[in-house]
Amino acid sequence: MSCTENESGPFVVFFLPAVVGCLTILLARRWANSQVSNTSSTAVSRRRKIIKDPLIKRPLPPLACKMVPHGSKKASGVNKKGSVPVPDEEINGGGKRLGRPARPQPAVPTSTSTPEVKLVDGPVQPKHIPFPYIPQDGNLLFEAMTFVFTLVATGLQFLNLYRTAWWLPHSYTNQAMNFYLIDPHLVAFIVTIIFRKLLLSITMAILKSVLVPKMMPHATIAARMFILGVVLGAMAWCAYFIILKYPMVKIFYLCYPAVIYFILFGFHASPFLELNNGDPPLHCCSHDPSQIRTEVETLRQDFNVRMKKIIFNSIVGAYYSSFIPCCFAQSYLYYDVYAASQQTAFVCAGLVSRHASQLLGAAYCDVPHRAALHLGRWGPDTAGEGEVCTWCPRRVYPRGSRVSAAARSFVAVSPAVAADPTSLVHSRFHTVFANPSLLLCGMLCLQLALIVLQLCLLFSSIQWHNFLAIVILLFINYYTLFKMVRDYLVAWKVYKAENMIQDKNGPLPVQN
């Protein structure tokens, strides 16, 4: 337990006056060289000591007093430091005490009337609880695990397509798969697609270990351009040999995700190579309504970009690892369509949960949650009682305020409301992030449903390749489930305590 000066000052003054006076100067130097120095505490301690020991008859050091008119700047400056004024009846000009100080008489009310004191002036601002640190997977570790997951999923899909009955005594092959039917250029194309982000992560980790920080921005740009050229060149080389073997219709299957990418991200190359290339957003507690709405708009756009990345990377991973092998299968090949479709769905769901736990963790959701508390929310005014004023964009409204906007009446349902009553974006933002534990609980329920479904299929599966595919995919889903359970439990406890504090710090009555 740390001890600040506000706690140690009264302790030294009241309980250790003799020790401070008798010990060596080392303790005084230690006090003078403390982290926070307050010059007024010495004066306060000296005056308190004079008043507390009136029976000790010893000469006191003369106090240099300067006559200052009442209400001057110097007098106000002394009062700001927190010094205690000494009555004139206690100390004479020689510095000796005349007698025991009498009880202070009640102050006579002056002619000037004191203004009314209000405990609460305006809406109650929300109070935030520091969110605890939750360890997250680094970029390199996350990309490595995702690459292994998609690579294993690709191998399992090829196993579903080209499996053999190698265990039979009269089988013509002793291998579990017909490898000669698999196109090596198609495999190289798929591996290049799923390896692109891991390649950049490895390159950035190497650059950070060998370069100084001031050279990293230029090195990062150069590394992105170089890796983008390598990936596109390798894909073009593989696509050239694929065109020579397959009809042109199947080539469009390889390029179909590019159309989705340009629709979602345009011509920006960073989402193709990196999952999260920017710094995490930060929250600024502001009382300006326009700044609050601007921050909410920034966080909303960042959340939408993260959702686009989750959807695109999950679809691309499942598309190239599980769907493309089925598209390029030989026409004479017979395979179980139900098992292949099941594999594709499980891979896509597993990638969605992995990317969601990485990009929408509890630590990230706490930032838009704080902004949502400042934003507040309006509800429809069904009572129709009380005064209704026109909504002003430069004002923060307390709970219960009634405003009119767009020919409708609204009432504030939050302690502080800076949102636009007619904006559905603000209403949705507050609904999602007012309690992020509900969002994390929804993600956790979907992950639990996925695992339960896989376990049910695991116990009901008869074919060995389906059994093997479900067992291997369950490992990565268990790890994602652990991360989601941890984030939900921490967020639930933190926001439960925060709600209790918000309830205790509600609007206070006005004192007259």
C-alpha cells in the first residue's frame, strides 16, 4: 500500500513531533526530497503546533506578518495555499502567547448574502473504472496459429476428397490419399493466400529486432510493398499454370474474393496484408457535446472496419482452404458433398470466432463503452408531461430532460446525454456498448453452440476422416473458447462494479 503526502503529512505532524525534532537531519532531507513537495504544509504544521501546545512556555520564533487589506490578491493567494490564520489575541508582537485560546465564537452574518450552494450543477458525469490488463496474443502468435489452422483445414478437405481405403488387404495403394490427383499449383496458390499475413508478421518482427525505432516507419512501408509484390507475383505465377489446365470458368472462382475485397476496402492494400495495422483507439473524457459525438463517430468507424476485417478474413480463409479444393476437383471424382460442406462451415465459424476474439476483445470494447456513457441515449416521450425545450447541440442534458426535435418529443434516459435524438447511429452505438459484457456474452454463446454441435457430430460420426476432421478443428475452438470466457468474466465483474458506482453517484438534491 503506497502512502502519499496527504496521508503521511498528518501522521508526522500529530504522532511524531518529538521524533522529527530529535532525529538527525537525514530524515528532514528525506522529507524535503520527496516526490511531491508542498511548501504550505510546513506553515500549516507550525501553526497547528502552536495552537495545540498552549501550555509550553518557550520563546517562539517571530512570525513575519504583513498587513494586507481585506480582499486583496495576496490575501487570496495565502488562502489558496491552505494556511490557517492565527488570531491576533493569541500572539503578541514579541512572539509570546498571552494565554489559552478561547473558543471560537460563531461568525456574525454580514450584510452580503451568500449565494445558493448546489451539490450538483448540470448532469452527473459518468465515472470510469480502470479496466484490468488482460494478456492478448501477439500479432505473430495469432497469425501463426491462424495459418496452422487454415493449413490443417486445407489438408483435411483434401483428405475428404481424395481419401483411399488403404487399410483393406487387397487395396492397390498403401497411402491414405491419392496425391497424384492433387494439383500442386493449386496447393501453392492456396498456401500463398493463407501465408501472406504471417509472412509480413515475421518480417516486421525481424525488422524490429535489427533496426532502431526511428527507421521503423520507412522500413514498414518498404516491407509492405515488397511482400505485396512477392505475394501477387507468386499468385500470378500459380494462376498461369492453373489456366493452362482448367477452363476459364474455374479461374473466376480464384478471383471472386477480390471483388468482395474492393467492395469492402477499396484500393487499400493494408487490410489484405495485416489484420490490425493501427494503434488501438483511446478515450478522451470530454464535457463538450460536439467532441463526444466526434469521438463516437470515430469509434463507430473503427468498429465497422474491424467487423469488415473479421468477415473478409474468415470468408477468405474458409473459401480457399475448403471451398476451392471442391471447385477444382475432377469431374469423375465422387465425394461426400455433405461432409465437404460441413467442413467449410466449421472452418468459417472457427475463423470468425478467432478473429472476433482478437479484434473485439474486452480491452477494446471498454473504449467505446466509456464513450457510450458520455454519449447517453434518448427515449420516446410517452408521458407528455412537463416542459419541452428545443434540442441544442451544444448542451449536455441530465436524466429526465424533455426535448423536441424533428417534430417529435424525446426524454433523456441516461445520467448525461449528448447524443442527437434523431440519430439512429447514436442509439445503436449506446445499445451495443452501454454494457459490452452482453456483446461478449453473445460471442461466447455462439462459440459454445459451435463446440456443442461439433461434439454431437463427433459422437454420431462413423467415417474415420470426418471423425479426424472434427477432432482437429475442436482444438483451436477450445482455445478460442478459453479466451472468450476469460474476457466475459472480467468484463462482467468490472461493469457490475461500475454500475454500482453509477447508482451511488446519482443526482443529489439541491441544498439551500
